[in-house]
Amino acid sequence: MSVIPKHSGTTAFKSISTVCGKGIQKAAKMASRNPIEMIATMLILSSFTYFYLFNLARTSDIFSGTVTRLYPTSVYASEGTEFQHLTRQHIPAEDSIKIQLKQVLIADPTKNLLDHDNLVSILRLENTLENTILDNHIGSFGYHSLCYKTKDQTCFSHSLSSLFEFDPTSEIDTVDLANKIHTYPDLLQDIFGVDLNSSSASSALLSFAFNTSTAYRAQLSHLWEQRVATLNGADLVSLSNATSQVDLFTWLFIITRNIILRIKELIEMADNIDIIVIFSGYLMMLTTFYSLYTNMRSIGSRYTLATAVVANGFFAFMFALLTVSILGVDVYPVVLAEAIPFLTVTIGFERHIKLTKRVFEYSKETSLTKQEIRKTIQKAMSSVALPIARDAIMEITVLALGAKSGISGLREFCLLSALLLAYDFILMITWYTAVLALKLELLRIREINSASTKGKETTGTGYIRRTVVKAFSDTTATSDLHLKTDEPFIGRLKLLMIVGFVAIHVFRLCTTTFQGASGPQVNITEPGIANVLDKLLVQHQASDSAHLPLYVEVFPPLPFRFTSSLDKKFIPDTIRRPLEYLFDTYAVYVQHPVISKWITISLFVSIFLNTYLLKIAKQPAKSTVNATVNTSVSTPVNTPVSSTVSTSVSTPVSTPVSTSVNTPVGTPVTVDTHKPHQPKKVHKHQNTGIARTLDDCMSLIHTPELLSDEEIINLVQKGKMASYALEKVLGDLERAVSVRRALISRASVTQTLEHSLLPLHNYHYDKVMGACCENVIGYMPIPVGVAGPMMIDGESVHIPMATTEGCLIASTARGCKAINAGGGATTILTADGMTRGPCVEFPSIVGAGACKRFIEEEGADILKEAFNSTSRFARLRKLKVALAGKLVFIRFSTTTGDAMGMNMISKGCEKALAVLTARFPDMQIVSLSGNYCTDKKPAAINWIEGRGKSVVTEAVIPGAVVEKVLKTSVSALVELNISKNLIGSAMAGSVGGFNAHAANILTAVYLATGQDPAQNVESSNCITLMKAVNDDQDLHISCTMPSIEVGTIGGGTILPPQQSMLDMLGVRGPHPTEPGKNAQRLARIICASVMAGELSLCAALAAGHLVKAHMAHNRAAAPVPGSCIKS
């Protein structure tokens, strides 16, 4: 068990992150593997969504000939009272009689509606309205089934049909209908808005009352209104559906006119602060779009990717609107017009810019011709997916909470924003990722086809563009244009907008912003509507339900006009007729039952062919490679080419090099029968046999795949290319190692490295570069063996050991066997704290003493707070201060999670010293590491205070096992341990070396698991104790190791072979729930392994078997050179 306090777990968060990460990776993988299919699928889905939303919006006044949007007006009357006006937020009583008053307005200033023919047209329309049957799957419902019925069970309506019996199958009576209407003055006033003295009328208002006391009847009433809004009669047509009667240009003219007039109307209605808020929103939206295009241009795409991001947002907006519509939430065009700029700025494009930048950064690491685009996309997605997903989930959560609020306007905005953000994220990892993959594939094909053409650099930018990029960029540096940015400004701007938006609603600072209930309502004081409401109230008071309250919603009228007045042409016939013919022909063919299917099939065939051709284009030109290889093979086998090579080293290449690129430059092309197991890698860079001058080679330096290895070597030797930068310049890491190897070999005395047995091929150089090694010339294989299994804290563990010392693993395995026979090893962790000991200096010892007192008293908490602020995992546990004259040594001891932690603790020490310097201005920092740590040097402070993980392990071995397995006795082992490990080490003045060979086992495990082997100096501190127990029958053995410095992340643990050993031990990477648990477990395993090695070696010494075993196992026949490496 451990005496170290455990960290609090975050299992739920880790599991959600894992599931989210896997889902994102699968989506990105599918999109990058099949970009055309993904793009086509999203376009098809977006098209269907667009058509649905367009048909849904056709009844909007923006698309019709009307200008002003009217909202329903609600009135309420209880028993014995008149109607009272109510707000939209008012909820009527459950027992009230609910009525919806639908109106139809027939208006035409060019017509006299009191004429006989026009009255007949109105009667025909009324007959159509009253006999309109809804969809069959709902049932046979019409107006007579849904209307509000009076006491005599007749439908309440205010129309001409209530006066005339109209039979559409018979001729209209010749009686002058106008004269008959004049006998009803109330009808003239209510429907036509004229008195008895009038002989003409330009409008007629028809009213129909619906009983909507149940939600189902209210839904049917809404469906009836939608059906009426799309009616097209012979004489009268609904303006909501009038677009089918006008040409395209007239329809666009109507939309433009309505939008302009609507904006003018809203400006006249709104307050000044409303106008300022909306105008600021649109201005910020335009700035956001401009910054998007500017950022994308700086990354390397002029317009394509920025336009794709805008399309991504537009598709997400359509999907969000569709979902909102399905959920039954009303979002009016005015609300959308006000919300769009705030949605754009709030959601933003930072995620797409960050992903694009990362993709282009990875794509520039090597030449595109040598990359697998799919892996590049997935690598970039892996690096940014989780932070982007985390931010998106947090924003969606906050917006979802806002959607649950009861504030009108805020609720709808937050719901739409949350859905928009979710769809935008989904489309980004699918559709936009496919666009990025397609973009890189096209760039790759272009690079293959024009490899010899040097790419042009992006033009410079002006001051304004640089300023905008700096303000709205989300990274610390751009890859082009030399643009530098600091902290992201857009995040703070978005936060301020959201806070301001919430404040607007909480404090009611604005009246129209996002308010679904705002805007003009139906005027119920007009005589026509007021008279209808009075008559409706009279009918209700005369009915059996008069004791119940009456709730009436007066809806805006549905406009109808005569078809003859709609025949207006704004475009000359010479332009309009060809376009109309084209569109009409297209509409006919698209609706044709056979041709439409052929169009669909052609679409899929086109997608398939484009995908196939793209995949063919992605393949390299094999014929050229094969031809070059065949030419190189034709070289005589025994012909050396060293003379050619030596010439090219000292002068520009002037002699063709006819060797294959598979053979190291400078060697005879011969068949080596001793090494048939080492196939060479075929590089894409082939020698064309053309002699190039130094200037020619310099012109191709940006396309190194066109240069031969000898030309690269020549450039380095002439000082035109740095040897240490070969990986960055060539892009091919293995080729860079090979070229550097040749350079060093030719510059050395022996000149043997180039053709030595040091392995070169098939290694993960991408993991090494920038992390583990520089100036790489190969890798050093070390054999890895396994000792055990060994029972450690009740768990069977196989111990990996990388060593070249014979008998070491066999001896450790024997110790494991003996310990297992006694029940296994038990370990405890007594301390966990990596240390760093900076040195600071003061002008006098007085200042040094004051600093020591400050740190040991009130300053400890101050330094701890500063130190802990630098990392999520580093936590300062202890401070130890020592003086040496004016010098002050401060030993920081801190936990570092699962990392070994030297870099982490160094960063924290810098911050703590900065705080200390502010307190003591005369203090000078001598060194961040003052050897008071102490790192990679023998030191008593590590032995006494501990460093890293302090572990103690023990085991009890039965006496019979000691005799049978270890071939010795308990008493002999106890006596040898005292004489050798305790007294002998003390005689030698050892510090922490009271053991037989702890460094042997520890270093072998270090090498196998990617630890820093230099830290075996202090990590091998160990005292081994043995004692006879159980009446001197059994052996008790323990090992105490106070300074084991290990980690399971960072350093050499990032290399795949070392990671596989950590996987075998079950401690790879960070612990998912308890940071530091994996590194602590590895330290326990090492300490127990050391005990097994100690036990076996001491037993061999006690029995006199050591020399005999080494002579048997370490004197085997020498192996054939190179036979230990097989590839």
C-alpha cells in the first residue's frame, strides 16, 4: 500500500473524452478516406433541407407582395364583460372557449368589387374556402367541421355566402347582386368598408371563426390556413403563392423591395439603442467574415477554404432551422434577421481556422508527394479535436441552459445557437474535413505534375490586413506573411458579446432585439374587425357556454388579388423569354418520372467516376520509377563507382552516377551474399544521369526529391545546406539520416560509418526528432529479455530488461522464482517528490539569512502558490533551504504526475524565483540548478531526503526454497549480506551503495522502458537487508530505494518499442483517474526486481557459483558480424 495521498479522480470526464475522441477520429478518418462521397452526401442533405425550408418560408410576407408583417392579437372576455386586449405571453384559462378568427383580404385598387363579375369571383372563392378538405391521412376535415358554431348549430362567419346560396354548377342569377348587397348596410360596412352611398369598393374582408379549444383542433386550423395560403383560383390567387404566377425577376424584385421596406419599417419602430445594437452586430459579422478570408489567405488558401467554411456555417444554419421547426419553436424572419449577426460572431470560425492551420502545418513537414493525405488529416485532427470538442461542449451546455430559461427571445436564441454550434462542429469534422482532404489531394497532384516548378510565395499584406489578422487570429504565429499574433482577441470579444446579450434581456435595455412577440399586431379597432368581434361576443353570450370566458386570437388576413393585376413584367421580353423557356424546360424534365431517375443515376455515376479518377491521380507514376530502377540494375555488378563519387565530393557533380539509389553512394555495386536479409528502401528521388551544376542544385533545393543523395552531400559540403537541418529540408527523415551518415563517414579518419552495421532503416525517426536525439545517424539495438513472472503486490508481472550482460536476466529470474515460492513481494511507497535545487546569491549573509527565514516561514505558501500555477500536475510538497556564505540553495520537492518531471519542475522553479526576486530585489539567480537537487550525480541528500519515488519492498523465502532454488542456506545469506553489503560498503565510504548490484537491474529496466539511463546514479541508491525469521528457518529480505526517478510519459517513453514494454507492464502513459499512479507502479516494479537480483547474486556468492556461471554463459562463440540485426 502507499502512504502518499491519492489524487481525486475524473473518471467520467476521461471516459467522455475518450468516447468523444474516438468518435471524432472515426468521422475524420471516413471523411479523409472518401472526401468526394462525403462532400456529395452533405450537399444532397443540404439541398433537401433547403427545399424544405424554402417551402416552409413561402408563406412569409418577405416572399409575397406584402410589406408589413402583422402578428396575431389576443382578446379576452369573461362573463358579462367586454373584450380586453391581452399580450402574447398571456395564457388563457383552461376552461375558456378558445376561438381563432381567420381573415381573407381581397384587395385590388384597379377593380370594383361590387361589380357583378367580381362578386361572383368572391363567392366562388368563399365556396372553395368553406369546402377545402385537409389531407386524407388526417381525415375528412373542412371548415364546417372546425368552425365555431352558434346556438342554432350554424358556422359563424362574416362573408357573402351567409347571404347567398351559391351553386358552382349552375349559372349565376341575373339579379344584380350589388343591389341586393346594398340592402344590407352592416354587410357593406363590415366586409367592404363602405356605406350605402358608395357604388364601388376596392377591398373585401372575409372572416371565419374556428373552435380551437383543443390543441388538435388548433393544429387543424393552422393546416387549413396553410392550405388556403397556397390556393390558386381562376380569378383570385393568394399572394403567398403568387410567385408561381410571376417570372423569376419579378419575384426577386418583390423580395428585394420587401426587405428594404421591412428594414425601413423596423428602423422607424425601433429605439435608438436597438438600431445601434443591430448595426454593431452586422458590422462585427462583416469583420468576422473579413478576418476569416484574411486568416485563410495567410495560411495558404485564397478563397476556396474560406468559402467552404462559410458554406459549412450556412449548412449548419439550415440544419438548425430545420430542427427548430421540427421541435415546433416559432422563429420569425424578423427575429432571424436580428439574430444572424450575433449567431455569426458568437459561433465564429476559430475552430475551422485552427484545424486548417494545423493541417497545413503538418502537410509542410514533408513534401506532399511523399505524404499519405489521410494520415496527415487524422494527425492534425488528433492534435486539435479534443480542445475544440471541449470548448464546443461547454458552449453548447451554457446555451442549452439559456434555452431552458423563461425569458422570451433569449430562449429561442440560445436554442438556435446551441443547435447551430452542434451542427457546425459535426460538419467541421465531416464535410469540412473532406474539403481539406480534397484540397490537399489536388495540391499533391499539382505538385507531382509540376515538380520542377518553384512555387510562388504569397504576396505581402498591408497594415490593415495585418492588424485584422492579429486581432482575430487564434494562434501565436501564422505560417505565412510573417504575421505575429499574441493572445486571441476574438475569445474575449465573444465573451463580452454574450455578457452584453444576457444583460440586454435581464435589464430590458432593448425592445426589439430577438423578441418574437415584438412588431405590429392586428388592429382590432378597425370597424370591420371590431364589428365581427362584437357579433362573436353576442353569439357566445347567447349560447349555453356563456358562463365560460371567451378567448379569441385575431390572425392577420391572408391577401388575395385578381390574377389579371399580377401580370406585370419588369424585364424585357428579349431577356425574359429565353430564360423562362430554359427554366420551364428544366422544371419539366426534372419532374418527368423517367428523366428524373436518369439524372439521379448520372449524378451517382459522376461521383463514382470522379472518385475513381482522383484515386488514380493520387498514385505515383510507376513507369518512371521502374524505368530508372531497370537502368540502374543494368550497371555491371563488379564495376566500382568510387571514382565518380570522389569527384562529386570536391566539385559540382559533372559525372553521371549510374548506381541505383538503393545502394549507398560510394560503394561498388556488388551482391553481398553475407547480408541478404537487409533490403534497402527505394526512395522516390532518382538520379536522372544529368550532370547538374551547383547553381542548378540550388534552384532545386525546394524540391529535394529531384536531387540525388550525392547532390545533397555536395550542397552540405559547400555550405549551402546545414547538416543538422537535413530532416527539415529533405522532408524524408530516413533519407536525411542516410545522407548525414555519409557526410560524417567521409569526414572521419576511418571512413567506416557509411557502410557499417549500425542499423538505419525501419525506425520511427518522426518520434525521435525534436524530442530524443539530434544529428541522428541510426539507432542502437539492445537485446531485451524478460525476467519472471514475479508476484508483486498480488499481481503477476513479467519484467523487461534491456542488457548486454549475460546471466543478468537469468539470475534475476531465479530470484523471482524464489520470491514467488514465498508468496511474492510486497511494496510500499513512502514518498513521491522530484527535486530541483536552484542557487541564488545575496550581497551579504544578512540578506541570505532573511531569505531563508522568509522561505521557511510565511514565504512557503507564497512560493507554493506561484509554483503550482505553472502546471496542472506539478504540486510543491516541501522546501529545504541551506546556506553557504552568501549563497542560498533552495531544494524544491514536488509531485509531477506520471512524468519524470524535470522540465515541469524547472518551469515552476522559474516562476517561484521570479516571485522571490520581487520580494528580494538584490537577489541574483546564479543557476536554476545548483547541484542541490541532486541530478545524475552521487549525493548524500538524495540518499537521506529522497528524490523521485521512495519505495521499500520485502519478501519472506522459506528455508527449503533457499536450499533448493538458491543452493545455499539462510545463515550463509545473512552473514554474506552483513559482511559484503553493509560492512564492505561502509569500509568503502559508500553513500547509498549498500547493495550487491542494484544498478544492474535498474538500468536494464530503464533502457527497456524509455527512462533516462544517466539517472541510474541516484536511482540505484539501495540498502539490502537480510535476516533470519521464524526461528531462523526462513529468510526475510528487504530493499529500500529512496530515489527512483521514473516516468511513463515524455522523454524516451514516446518511442514505440519502449511504449510496448510499458504496455506489457500496464503503466503506459498517464493514469486515467489518478495522476502519478502509473509512474509509482513502475517504481514499485523496479524496486521488487532489484530485490530479486540482489537475492540471486548474494546466493551465488554464498555458494561460490558466480564465476562458474559467468564462465559458462559469457564465453559463447562470437557471433557472425551483423547477424544480431535482421530486418
